[in-house]
Amino acid sequence: MIVLRRASRDKFGDQSYDAHHEEPNVLLSRSGTRTETSSPAMDFRDTIVDDVTAYFLRPGADVLASDQLELPGGDVYAVQGKPQRWKTATAGRRAGVVVNLRQVSG
């Protein structure tokens, strides 16, 4: 999985993302997809919201709340909230990182 991190703003003030690094050993769990229809004032366009949870098995995974992640296959998802460290039952062991992702299209 490729971590995309914010780069500098362009001359129009738009934010862009650059490939920062690759994180190996990531498990994905699709939470669900839902479709929302906008109001008549918005042309009845459908918005598709796709939620995914990413489990980084490496304890020191470098993922920030402001990052985007490119999944295998090329889909790009935004990180939702702060990445969380797993809790371990064994003292002294380092745990992985859990990240909630969301893609909105339409």
C-alpha cells in the first residue's frame, strides 16, 4: 500500500499529494458501501461512500491523519481520524496500527 502525503500548494492554492513511501503487510476489511442521493437543488446526483479499515501489521507504520492511501488496484482513500495503535495483551510487545479509510465519489 502506498502512502500519499501532502506536498506544497500550487500557485492556485490547491493541495496535492505525492507518493511518500510504501507500507508492506497491510490487511484490508471493507466496512461497506452506501449510496446517498442529493436534493433536487443538487441535480439528484448520487454520492457513493466506500469505507475500508486498514490493519498495518508493522508496529511502527508511518501513517498520519492527513494522509491518503493508494490501495492495490489504484483506488485512493482518505484517512478518517487519527490512526490508532493496537492494544496488546502481552507486556513489552509492540502492536500494529489500525486506520479507517473513506472514498467519496459522485
